[in-house]
Amino acid sequence: MERDTLRSNGGGTVGILMLDTKFPRVVGDGGNPDTWPFPVLIEKVQGATPHNVVDRQLDGLLDPFIDGAKRLVERGANGIATTCGFLALFQRELAEHAGVPVAASSIIQVPWVQCLMPTSKRVGIITADSRNLTPKHFAAAGVPLDTPVVGTETGKTLTKIFTDKATEYDWKDCEADLMDAANRLVTDHPEVGAIVLECTNMPPFGPAVSTALGLPVYDVYTMINWFQMGLKATRFPRVEHVRAEDWQPRIAAE
């Protein structure tokens, strides 16, 4: 019932541009429609393999992504997101051509989250490939260039599976890779007070990091939930005539 209420009362329809991949997408993955507590439309961008997106820095893929965004809008999307944080490079171009709001990368949350932190704390990023996450990605997403970053590419499974070099994995191995990266991040940068996960396949494993380190973790799930709710205003019960005595907040007794 709660899910039906949310579907009918609040937010808009998000169109998700999905990479051309073979790996499994469990619930929690940005490309699995069951991840989302609202309707989404998904458009796979042919040729947008992890190699072409990450290693080749999206070379030659701008037009296919723009075309995909336009198709999603034609299908009824009120806003566009993607399934890879490296799409930050196309944030401005997609926003210009789609004609609707675009949230191309989870890392656009870094400046938002930094505003929540005390001045002594910073936001850190965990990415699937720190070797290829460049200052160009940061600049395109409005992320400070000195933001601390660590990658999972030295781990056993997570980067390997989500760069399409394998088609099956053990959950505990991905969780362990993410935990290892998180521990390195806070060890090397003890001022980190919150973490943003670049990779849209990482959210299922994020709770282990939050629990172990006691830090807030933001990812594509937090971003798109926020994004979706603003696309269309939530409808609240309409009351024609309002009296103060009828609408006092219910505050639990201390």
C-alpha cells in the first residue's frame, strides 16, 4: 500500500540510461527496476560497455547517450539518470539536449553532502576505478578537485564484475572489496566524515560500510530518490477550511 501511495502521489518518472553490460543486476543496482519505489523507464545504450565508458572515457558515445535520453523523454520520462558515475562527463550535454532535468552521476552529490558536514570534515569518494576517474569528471560534476578518492580496482571481485570481466560473483567478496576501500579512505584521510559511492552497482554493499564506520553513505539510490521526488510535487491531502485546533502536530511525550 505504501508503495502504491508513493507511485500515485509523489514525484515523476525517471528515465535511466543503462550501460551495455552482461553482469547480473541485483535489487539495489541502479539498473534494476525493482530497486526503485517508483516507476522508472530504462533504455540500454548500445555500445556503451564499461570499457568504452570508463577506459576510453566515453569516446564517441555522446550522440548515442543523447539519443537515448530523448527516447526516454518521448516515453514519458520527466528526468534522466544513468547507471554509471563516469557519465559525469556528459552531465552538461545531456541536460542541454534532453530538455528535462538530468542527474548523470552519483558524484554530483559531493557538493551537497559537503554542505551538511562540519568544517572539519570532508566528503570522500569510493569509485570502481580510481585510475580513470579524472579531474575532468570532477569539474563536470562540480566536485572539488582535491576530494579524497579511493578505488576498488585492487580488490578481488567488485571492479572485475562491474567492468564486465565476469558474469557471476559472491556477495561477500564485493562487500569485502568495498569495505577495504572504505577503510583505506578513512585511514589515509581521517577527516572524511561522509562517503559518496561513484559506482551505481555499489549500493547493495554500502550498508556494510555505513555500519562498520558509523559514517553516512550516499550513492545513486540516495540521489535518484531525491531527484525523483522533485520532478513532480508530492500531493498531500487537500483541506478546504483549516482550523488550528484540528491540525496540531502529534508530538510523542518525552
